Amino acid sequence: MQIEKRRLLLAVPATVLLCSLLGGFFGSRVVEAAAASESDVADSIRRFTDVLAVVEQNYADEVDSEEVIYSGAVPNLLHTLDPHSQFFDPEQFQQMRDEQKGEYAGVGMQIGPRNGNTVVIAPFPKTPAYKAGLRPGDIISEVDGEAMDGKDVGEVAKKLRGPVGTEVKIGVMRRGIDSMLNFAVTRGSIIYPSISSAFFIEPEVGFIKLDRFNETTGKELDQALNDFNKTGIKGLILDLRKNRGGLLSEGVYVSDTFLERGKTIVSHYGRSSPERKYEAKRGNGGDAFPMIVMVDCDSASASEIVAGALQDHDRALIVGTPTFGKGLVQTVFPIGRTAGLALTTARYYTPSGRLIQRNYDDVSLWKYYADPCSEEYKPNTDDVRLTDQGRRVYGGGGITPDVRIAQAKPNEFQVTLWRTSAVQTFAQEYTLKQPDLAPGWEATPEIVEEFRQFLYREKVEFKEAEFSENTDFIARMVKREVYVSAYDLAEGERVKHTLDPDVQEALKLMPQAKDLLKSSGRVIAQN
């Protein structure tokens, strides 16, 4: 991975509302503002300080000027520019760096809200939390003797983190046990992988779920492909669904892995940013195998770089729904020693010249992030480009897939199961009774009926017709959660992807991906 001394390549998620997106350059540099004269800038600064002085002197309550500037004035200023320019306070900045590095100091478990409490979703394999015996479904009641009642997940997570080698005491309530269980966990360096699953989903067909692009992505991808090559790979599904981006350099690396040497991957330029073009430097050595890339409306930024490059060069069949449409590049300018200003300085373009950024004029920040799947966000059919083989592709609205697989919206019954965490709770109760679960366990019709009786006992309201219509969904979800609880998160994810109806649909398209590869004149690897 290439990192310049004063500029790092970045396209990571940021927190705006529930989730936001930041992408492009990450780093620092000194720039000269040529758009406005010094007198204009001085006048603007003077007007701002006059307003702030009036507020400080006359507001009804005492004013924290730093809070007003960092949480009010600066963010509002940036939001008038575009949806992705953003200010990071010191804590947000550190979280962003942890995400980028793919490593942090803590106990190593995924936590989340459930029925007003913070619970363990799953400890990560081989981490201090996993070794200490924390289990999915444990309710975190105390951290270092302090009650966690009423605290949100972010506050609890902050308490659990700390320097490597330090100890944290965690008190949990576990289903079926009346008294609180206490664990003394020594914090460690927790790896935050970008690839959550990599396995043969069918004989000689690999599946890779890439969740984010961080500093370890290239190494993880190389390892996964090397493992596949040990037994032979003749097809690959790269799942970029829900992948909101990450390091631009790693997006380039992933694209480089599958393209021929010298092929353009992405370019970017802006008013004060000279054009820069990225090309495949290593390449795939002239060998290739049929490939499908799965995307959805939450695939953004670096994910769109990969999907756009592979589509423009007819290297992979893109399957799913139109992507988010995030094509703005940010440079992060340091503010003091610990904060940062992520400012849009350029736009990026796919090899065919497509601008992926969707329109954000007259769109509220909330709607822009909360509704990326809206039918309003369609590609600009006036911006037509051609792939290497002459296929038509469109710009200005994300990446439009070659084959659409509509995203199924959860029905009312499925939402009820999610809201009540019924499947997770059932799985945790079941595995406590079955501590030695046999390999290859299946959610049989008898298990599904047992889940129905569980819903009755837990007083979860549902209609019999709803249950009958969702038995396949129930079986998939129960199997996934039982594997998480009995084994670990990785096994649960493998089950989820294997049983995913959309993944099964993608598998049926592998012959079409093979035809695309053949028509481009490439050699299909026969390992």
C-alpha cells in the first residue's frame, strides 16, 4: 500500500445521523485559497467573531464557545458545501483512524442494543472476550463496578476499550442464570478484519465477503485467493453489499488484483487538485476466472471504484441493485493536534469516464443518507459511456448492475423478530441446553416448531399465517444464530451467506460471467 508522507488515501464511513460516508484522500497539506481576496476573508471572519461575541455576552445561559464552533458553526458550514465534507472532533478522529488501521485496543466483541440493554452480539474468535467465556446474548450490567443501566452502546463501548495489557471487569446477566457473572478480561490488540468470510461456496467457486477497505484488505485478499488456489478456483463471487468504503488505495489494490496490467482503475481531479490516474501495476498475470461482484444501495465509495473498474473493463458481472453513488474525494486537513477537517477537493471517475456521484442538490442531509435505495436516485441516462466491449453504462447515479436482483424489504413479521431479538434469544437458550452441538446441525421442521412455541412463551405477537409464510426465513436465521452462539461469528456468517437467496441467485449467473470473460478474449484459468 502506498501512503504519502503528508497525505493518506482514505474513503471511510463517518457518523452522520445513523451512518454517513467519507471517501477519497485522507491526509494533510497546506493550500492557498485563491477564490477569495484577503479582504473578503477578513470581513467574513470579522462578522463571525462579532456574532459569537454577542452570543457569549448576551445569551441566557453560559456558552461553551468551542462547542458552538466545533458542533455548530463548522459542521453547518461544511453541510452547505456537500454531504461528505465533515469535521472530526478528537474522539471521532481516533475512531476513524482505528477503522482505517483495522486494529484497536479492547476486549474484542460486537455489542448492540436490545430491549433497553447493551448485549454481547458475539465475541470475535480468539480474542480476550472469547477466551474469557463471554457469550452472545450476555447483558452487560457492569464495567469496572459501574452500572451500565441507561447508558447507550457508545458509552459502554468506550468503557470497554483501553490500553493493551490493562484489565477490565465485566459483569453480565445470562439467560437461565439468576446471579450476575463476573469476568476479568485483559485488553488486547484486536484485529478488525475487512474480509469476514472467505470459503468455497460451491466446488471450485470461491466466495469473499468484503466488509470494508482498511490497511489490511490487500493482504487479506491475497491470503484468501492463495487459499483458494491451493485446491483450485474456477469462479469467484466478491460480495460488496453493505460495504460503505474505506481506503482508496486498497480499493485500487483490489481492482489491480483482477485486472490486466496497465488497465486504468480510477482517476480524480478538482479545482485545486491536479488529475491523477491509477492503473493496474501488478495485474492478474494474464490469467482470469469468471467473476461476479454483488452490490447494493449501501455499496459506496471504494466499493464503487472496484465495481466500476471491473465493469468498465468487462472483467466481472455486476449483480444486485444500483450503488450509493458516492464519488467525492476528501482531503483531511489537521485542526490542532487531534481534530481534522475532511474537505471535498476532487471527484473521481471510472475508466470509461463515469462520474459516480449522484445528485445531492436540494436534498436534505437526512434524506441523502437515510434513503439511498430510493427510486429517485437513478443513473443519468444522458451520461452514456461504453465498456471495453462496447456495452452501455451510465454515470451520475452510482454503479448500475448488469443483472438486477431486487432487494427484498423485510415484512412485518420479520421486523417483529428483529425488533424483539427473538431469533438470537432462542438460539442462545437452545445452545445453553445443547452445549455439544453436533457438526452439520440443521434447523429442521421440528426446530422451527420449537421456535414457534418459544414465541408463544415469550409473548411475541404474530399471526399463524405470517409464521407459515416465513418458515424458510426462520430456518435460515435460526441456523445462523445457533452457529454464532455454538461456535463463533465466523461460522454464523458462513451459514448466512451460504443460505442467502440472493447469493444463490448470483451463483446461477456464473455461466453468464464466464461468457463475458470469453467474449473479452481473456484466458480462463484452469487450476
